Amino acid sequence: MALSTFNTKLIAANNETSKCVKDNWIEVDEFSSFIKLTQEDNVKVKLKEGNYQIDNANSIRFIQIRGNNSHYDLQGVRFMVDTKLFSRTGLEKSNDGNSMYCAIEISGNNTVVEGLYIETYGDEPGRQSKNKMFNIVGSNVTLKNVEVRTAGSSPWGYGSLYGLGGGVVRKMNGIRIGYPAKNVKLIGCKVHMRAMGHAIFLQGAENTLIEDCHVDGLLRETNAILAESSGFCFEREFKARKGGYIEGTIVAEDGTILPNEMISLSEDGIRMYPEYKGHKTINTTVKDCTVFQMRRGICTGLSTSGDKVIDCKVTNCVATGYNVGNNDTLINCSADAKYAEAFCIPYSNAKNAYVEMEILDTRNGIANNMLAKINGAGHHVIVKTSDPDFIPSSMAIKLSTWEGYGNFNKKAKMHATDIILDNQTSAKVLLLSGVEKADIKSKGEVIDQTE
């Protein structure tokens, strides 16, 4: 069902032929009728199954769902969004002061959207790096059993090596939950990242639940990049950003890409930003979720309040499996450490985190020998595994370390103070300079290097 003249202002005057009422549900088989109903309160709408091409728009928010107390059933529906829209000029701007382009914005309150499969096509990067598929800003919104596939970023194939946004980088993110959103639920959603960007991220949202969601991305070895004989990286003589460490990947100080490293082609799986325009991100719960082959898996460490992560699994991530912060609680979580530490509490000012972590099969990884990283004060950490062979003998849990992700203030005094660590694995525990009052119980050797 191609929609080459999509225009929310040009709705057929008589659309009664395309809808019927059944059990209080309005069933529509015309996309224009559906768009009209996204503006109405107290409706239950089911769109006819099929493929709908979105290749025109009025606003930088291509589809705007503004209905309050409404339910939109999109089971069996596929939206195909032309990436050219993300670079269209002349579209109406939003009155929220945010210039981002997005395929669907949900600003209605007490709204449910379920069952949609949405993807981009065309693979043309947008005008800026704020592009995203969903922008949720309403309160008491539920996004249920929605599946997202992103494509259309530049330069594709190099992850964070050339920047995090702006400059030459054009991203295509998955699902954003942002201020003034409160009490939003993502239930049973899937995000397949085939573009540079975050899969699910929060900015200034309160009381968010992310449950039974799945994120996956793609990884690439730097050896494959260095084998290129043309293209973006080749033309830059295989030099990325300078600095030695770029989001989980080691490069030379001058930015030269090194062999035998692994990069994520996308950014984080589930990530909290600390705030949005002064409004803090608080009280997030992530439950029964999986993240596979992303940069960071689940990143609560940048939020401003203690968040909860329960029964989650992260594998094959490149910067860290879980980024843990102040007062965070991780219960019955698991991760491997093939390409980066299974989890880190990296910040020297983080306090009172609680972590239960099962180490998954970490064999046959590259470019990493750190199982976990613990900085800050007052944390209680339990590390275990179901099979001792899962953890190579070179692996170590490190306390008070600059190594790995998360330490950007080189003037900070690194420390790990009043840490309770129960290491039920055979991995070594390294106590580095700055460790004080550590209560360590370990099956593996404890090596004191504090002097």
C-alpha cells in the first residue's frame, strides 16, 4: 500500500467507507483514516494488515500520535520509511525546541501502540545525528510488541571511530523516551540496529519500565577495516579520532587504527542520559531484557538516581556489558567479557551500587583481559559463573583502575573504598593503588598492588 502523497492535512472528507466499528474498535483500511484517528482522544483503532510506504511528510516528526486515552493496534502492519525524509528541508519544525527528525512521535497521554514493524529503506543519511525512529514524550504511554529496524547512517561501518554525533557523523537511533515523558512502558519490543546510534535511550524521563525487550547490533574487527582498498577510512589513511581509547576500542595516540581490535557498528543497547534541559532522568527499571553485539549493553551509570536492572543478559558488547553507577541495583544479571569487561562501576564518585553478575562463556574473545572494573565507594558485588571454563585464566577483576570505559576526568583521584566483593570465580582480583578498606572473599587469587 504505497503512500506517495502522505499528508496529514489532506484527509478525504468522507472516510466512513474505510472503517467500521466492532467491539468498540474502529477498523480502518486506509492509511489516511488512521492518521486522522491518531489525533483523536478515547479511540481504539486497528489498521488493516499490510505494508505502508512513508515517503512524504509535512513535519520533521513524520507521524504524530497525539490522541489521549487511545489504543492503536498495528499487528501485522509494516511501515517502510524512506530515509530521504530525514534530510528534507522545508518541513514544519516542532515547537518543543528540539530539531530532531523522527518517524513516529507519541505525545498523547495514556496511549498504547502495539504490534508495528517499522524499518527504514534507502540507506541515505539524514541532515543531523538526532534522527530516530520513535520519540516518546507523552505520559503513561505503552509501546508493546513493536519491532524496529534502523538503517541510514554515515559513515557506516566504523562505529564511534569518527565521532559520537555532529562533524561527519549522521546517526539513526531507535527509540527515545524523553522529557516530559513519565511512566512509559516498553514491553516486548525489539530493536535491530543496522545504523550508528543508540537502540533505546532516555533523556529526562521519569519512572520508565523496559521489560522483555531485545536489542541487537553488528560488530566488526579492525582487521577487516584495515583490509579495505577504497572508501571512507581508506581515504583517511586508516586514522580515526586521536586519543588511544575510543568507546571500547584501542587506537594509536595519533588515531591510527590498530589490528586485532573489535568495534561495535552502533552505540548503546539501553542507555540513560543524566538529564534533558535540566530535567533529570530518574527511576528506570530494566527487566528481562537482552542486548547483543552493541557498544555498551545496558548503561544506567549515567542516570542521576539509582536504577534497577533485573534478570537481564548482555553478550558480545565492546565497551562494557553493564555500565553501573550511583545506587544502581543489578539482580540476577549475566554477561560475557569477550571484548570488554562484563560490567564496570567506573566512576570515582559512584556510591552504594549492588551487583549480582553471572559470567557467561568468555572464551575466544579478543582485545580484553578485564572481567570487571570496580571504582567508587560502598559497593556490594557478587560475581559467579556456572562453568569455571567460561573464564580464561588471563582474566582479572580490577579495583581502582583507569583501564577500560568511563574515566574521562584525568585529574580525578582514582579509588575503590569500602568495597564488598564476593568473587565465586577463579578469576584473579587485582587491588590497585587507591583501594582502601576492601572486604574481599575470592576463589581466585587476590593480588595486592596498592603499594
